[in-house]
Amino acid sequence: MTDAPHDDPAARRSGPEPEQAVIAALLQGLDAGDRGLVDAALEELHAADLADLIEQLGTDQRRALLAVIPPDTLPEVLTELSESARDQTLALLSPETLAEAVRELDTDDVVYLVEDLDAEDQARVLQGLDPEDRAVVEQSLTYPEYSAGRLMQREVVTAPPFWTVGQLIDWLRAAEELPERFYDVVIVDPAMKPLGKVTLGRVLSARRPVTLESIMDDDPRVVRVDDPQEDVALAFNKYHLVSAPVVDAGGRLVGVITIDDAMEALSEEAEEDILRLAGVGDEELSDGVLDILRRRVPWLTTSAVTASVAASVISLFEDTIEAFVALATLLPIVAAMGGNAGTQSLTVAVRALATRTLTRYNAWRVVRRELMVGVCNGLIFGALIGTLGAVFFGNAMLGPIIAGALIANMFAAALLGILVPMTLDRLGADPAVSSGTFVTTSCDVVGFFAFLFLATAVLL
Amino acid sequence: MTDAPHDDPAARRSGPEPEQAVIAALLQGLDAGDRGLVDAALEELHAADLADLIEQLGTDQRRALLAVIPPDTLPEVLTELSESARDQTLALLSPETLAEAVRELDTDDVVYLVEDLDAEDQARVLQGLDPEDRAVVEQSLTYPEYSAGRLMQREVVTAPPFWTVGQLIDWLRAAEELPERFYDVVIVDPAMKPLGKVTLGRVLSARRPVTLESIMDDDPRVVRVDDPQEDVALAFNKYHLVSAPVVDAGGRLVGVITIDDAMEALSEEAEEDILRLAGVGDEELSDGVLDILRRRVPWLTTSAVTASVAASVISLFEDTIEAFVALATLLPIVAAMGGNAGTQSLTVAVRALATRTLTRYNAWRVVRRELMVGVCNGLIFGALIGTLGAVFFGNAMLGPIIAGALIANMFAAALLGILVPMTLDRLGADPAVSSGTFVTTSCDVVGFFAFLFLATAVLL
């Protein structure tokens, strides 16, 4: 490793730019069948870059790229793929290649690779593992998806509390294989219950005769194997954890979660919320047309049904519209203002619930504040659009009518935008999935009704 | 530390639940003026819990809580506050208390606390620091907000390449003060240019005579001090980094970013995108009504203007609506379907751009796929709603008219939902901020025009 000339590290930037040139060269080499160019490029790229590239390529180019990735790089590349790209890519590989690949991996990565295979393929791939690893993988697959048990790695560095720093260092130096990533040593009792945690920084700065017990954090945050990954990720971010011991129902250590896995889980969960708010479920960029339709059509169906409810409000007032057709022109403005104001309140509420920042200590204050905002917005836009409407249509009465509708609308948007997600959350439903169309349609209904009712009363 | 009885760690869960009882006790103690209860509760809570609680309380309760937090806990609590809560809370503290607090903190935390104070208060607070720390803080404040320079800590453990593991360990044991969090040792040349990085796990498992040069990663990812924090956070997540050396324009080491800071930046950036997509800017739950209005009114104004454009399309066809008032009833359905389909495409595109997964290698495939989805959605919902509309209104011709409108609408939604954010991104604008209303309004315009044009042609 030391014989290689040192690159100028300043040339290696954190941004995605420097890899772009290498990726372009790789694809050019693949196209031209220039193996030298391809191998030089592969040498330069991180497994994560190759995984990203696979996700972005079509099937033919994917196949060509998979054929040239060296067998010792392939396993790591596969573990870096997103779920949908992983499933598509595994389908392109022979069971033998896959069985070969999993033998190189940590058990948590094996679990990620095989979790969605059908039972037969799964068995065939796991046959390649030695019996002990296979047992560990099979055990992990019994934990629910998106739980701490799936997120953790089984390889943990542990030590008894009475060991000295010197004993630990000697043991580490003699150890044949250590986990790829470990930042803490978990101190356990003979029954494997965690007693504490010592950071490696602390081990390195203590003298050899010091006991681990005297330098350990004796009250570390511990994760239960069935905790949802979302809670684990939030706890890592909140308490600045770097690793957390995972225990089973009996309190015995079964694994450890490290911050890089928690970081990935946190970004997955935020991503999921964004996509759910927009009604696209867990869509990935590498999904096919049918997958996408399967995810998007239910939401559009809901919005068709709820829009019909809003439409039926309008049909109550057909006579009024027939008499004053200008009213039809103003309907989309009423709908747009209510919909956008509702989405604003809703999004703030959904995220505050997801990050556990909306609690019983501030709920009432937040609701009151939203209502104030709703009233202010109603007054501002009621005055503005009311004035413009009255001038444009040359009918002074139209001003107060649309202003009244907007005030009702914006107030409903504020009220429902905050109360609907809070209620769903209390009922145990995911507010990100189900609030959207309900809130915007309700605003439409309130707005249309107020608008056309006022118009009927005043103009007819 | 060892004298304290060991808690049963299994009782300490990763979820937010166990803290809730302690927080309730704390507030009860504050209300009742029961100092014993308050102090017992404060003992149990992490600074991050106290910060979260401060964010959730009203001003009076905040003041009461701040008065009882012990002076040695207060500094850390302040650094855990979100930006808006931080500014509100600092305003409740005397400059002396604050100057006292910053003396306890790492320089990066001091920077976070004082960055938004006005120049006079800033100077007063920084006077409390020793001259060396003050210089470091003042230097950091010159880096742009949300850059690597603001995210990094200045305290770095470095070593020359020719040191042995034994020398490093002896030096660490003798060091008076080490950074609170360090996971790697940065290997530097005499000009402080980083040559490599050694993880602490590697140091601990190597024997004393081994040189650092022979076990270092000689091609570590290095961050430039002016890199945006978003790029840094994405790189940490993609490459599973735990720390990254930060260098200045001359390639000299100036600090280090650790994964916990990167994790926080990543979740901040995702949060920002969610809120921007909904048109609420960088709103926080502890913002006041005026702050909220300032963030939300511009978006609503934009949507009022764009909705007026859609309205003006309708006004072109007033005669048709007067003749067939049922058309007015169907307008909100056309608007809702186009708006929701556009939001779906748009959200997927915005997030794919933010996470750098939409690139020139898959752009064309993704656009083509969206168009296919748009056509399919148009056919599905055109057939469905067309049939229902024809039956409901007892007019067979209404079916094909609304079906045609929905096909045009959904196609426009797909096309604009993907092309608008891609274009904005290429122009260097943030697609999350500016795409929303433009896309949904354009869908409305296309849908209304197609619907009313077809109706005029067929029915009149």
C-alpha cells in the first residue's frame, strides 16, 4: 500500500465531479470494447460509484458492466444498490455467481442481498455460506424488515469489564479478523448483557493497567432488536451516537448498529416521507413503467374520487353559475389558494410529527398559531383578490364574495392541515400517506361552498 | 464513574418514550416549584432532550427552564437548539451568561451559537474566549454559511507518516486534551498537507513497531473548506465515511468533519427540500406567526398569480359554459388530476436531482418513462372519468370530451413534471423552490383549454 505514489489529496474532492470523467471513460471503453480503458477506470471507482452507475444504465449496458466488474469488487457493488436496482441486477446474475459473491460479505450485507429473493433462490445462494454464517443470516431474516435487527451487524468487539486496556490491546492485536467498522468496544457480563461501552479514542488515550470498567460509559443507549429503524436513526441523530449495542428481548447482546447504517436509514425515512406526501409511495428512479403505475394510480384514483366530491358541491349551484358565468372563472383560484395553503400547513405538521418535534407540550400552541396564520392569509388574499376580481369583472359585489370564500378557505386549510395529520398520527396511521388529498379536497369543498353560497345569496 | 450502580441498559430504549416520563416530571416540578423533583429530572436528561423541550415550550416556561439548567449543562443544550429556537433563546440570556457558556465549548459549537448575533453582541460574547480560540472562531465565521468550513471542527489529531503505532499511542496517552470525538488520525507532511488517514481500529490492531505510513489509507477523500455542506453530506452517505479531513485552497489541513455532523447536515438538507416543495421555505416549528407569514405569503402570491392565468383560460370559453353549465362542475376534476399527476413526477425528479441519481446517463430513459406513465394515466383516468361523467350527466359526448382533456393533462403533467426541474437544475436554480406552482398551473392551463376547446367544438 505504501509503495503506491501519493495522489495529491486536494485533487480528490467531496463532490461528485471528479468521478464523472472516470465514468465517462468507463462507458466509452465498454462501448469500444477497450478492455485496458475499462480496467483503468474500474480501478479508480469506488463500489458505491459503480452501484450508482448500474442504477442509471439500461439493461444492456448493465449486463456489459456487470461482466467486467472484477469478482472481488462485485459483492460490495451489489450491497450498494438501491432495493429495486438490486432486485433487477440479481436477476441478471447466475445463482453460482451470487453464491460466490455472498461468501465475501458480512452477514448484514448478505441479508440485504437475499431478503427479497424467492425461497428457492434464497436457499441456493445461502448454501454457499459456511453453516455458522448461514444460521446467522437465517436468524436475521426472521426480524421484520426495517427493524434494528435488519440494520445491525452481528460482528461486535466485546470485552469483560475487568480486562485492562493492555489486555484489550493485546487481544485486538492477536485477533484474526475484526469487523470492518468498529468505533466502540462493548463491555459485557458473562451472560452477554451489555454493561457499558468504551470508545476507541478512550482506549488509546488510557494507560495499559487501567481497567475497562473504570473508563467505560456505564449507561449507553441500547437498541432493541425489534425497534423500528426510524426510531433508531432519530436517536443516533439526536444523541450523536456512533454505535449502539443491539439486545434481544432477554437483554442479551446480539449485534451493533453503526452510525453509517443509521445515516442511511435516516435519509431513507426522510425520502419516504417526501415521496409519500406526493403520492408516489416508495418509487425508485430505476423502477419500470408498470411499477410506477402501480404506485401512482391509487393516489390519482383517490384524488379523482375526492375531486368528484368537490365537483358535486359546484353542481348544487348550477343555477347561480348559469346566471353569472364569471363565477366559473374564479373557481380555480379558490381551489388553488386553499390547496396550496393546506399543503403548507400539512407538510410542516407531517414533518414535525415524523421528527418527533410536535408533542403535547407545543401542540396547542402550534394549532393556535396555524389558525392565526390562516386568518391572516385569508384577510391578505381576500382583500387582494377580492379587489382585483371586483375591478376585472366590473362588479363591486364580486369582491366581498371572493374575499369571504378565501377567508373561509384559508381558515379551513390551516385547521385541517394541522388537525388531520395529528389525528392520523394519534390513530397510528402514517400521516404522510393519507393526509394530502383529504386536506386539499376539504379545502376545495369549503371554498367552493362558501364562494357559491355567498354568490347565490348576494347576486341572485 | 464506576461507583454508580449500573442501570439495566435494556430499560434504556432508543425510542423517545422513556424520556417522556422524566420530561413530564420536570415540567411538574417547575410548575410546583419543587426543586428536588426538577434536579432529579435534569440529572436524567441528555442535553439534546432539554434542547428539544425548550423548542416546544412557550416563552414563560422557557425562561423558567433556562433558570434551572446547571451552568455546566447549559452550553451543550444551547448548541443542540435549532436555528430559530437558538436565536429566541439567546435573546433570553444575559451577555455574561452567554460569554460564560461559550468558554466551555469546542470552537465549531461557538461558531454555531454566535453566527447570527449582531456584530456588537458577537464581539461581547467572543471577548470571553482566550485570544487563540477567538481567532479560530473569527476565522470560521468568514466561511460561507452551510459550507464545509462551518461544519468542521478545528481540533484534529494528526501525526507524521514516520511515527510508529507505539509512538502514536504514547503521544495520545500523554496528550492533555483530545477532541471529544475522533475516529481517525490524519497523517500529515511538514506543510500540514494530508497524506493519509488511519482508523483507530487499525491503530489498535497493529503492533507497536509498525509505522503509520504502512497502515494508512493513502488516498482518503478530502473536503475543501468551501465545499457546500450538501455535497459533503452526500459523500459521507455514499462512501460510508466516518470522518474527512478539510483542507484550504492551498491543500493544507484546517479541520475535520465527523459523520455525526454530516448526518445532521444530510437530514437538514432533506428537510429543506420537503419544505421548499410545499412552499414553506425554511420554516421551523418554533417560528412566530409573522415569521411564518413572511415565509408562506410569497408562495401563495405566486399561486394566486398563476391561478389567474388558468382562470383567464376559462374566461375565453364563457359562452360554452353558459350553454353547458355542467362543464363548470367538471373543471375542478380536470385541475385536481393534472395537479396531482404533475406533483408526482415533479417530486420524483426534484429528489433524484438532489441526491444526484438523475444524471445524463439515465435522463433520457427517465423522461421517456415519465411520458409513458403520463399516457397510461391519461388513458386509464380518461376512460374511467369519461364513462362516469357521460353516465352522470346523461350526455354521451361528455365522455370523450373529458377523456381527451385528461389525456392532454396527464401528458403535460408528466412532461413538465420532469423537464421543468431538470431545466431549472441545469440553469443553477433550486428546482425544489420554483417548480411547484409552475408545473401545476401549466397542467391546469393545458387541461382547461383542452376540455373547453373540445367541448366548444363538439357541443356547440
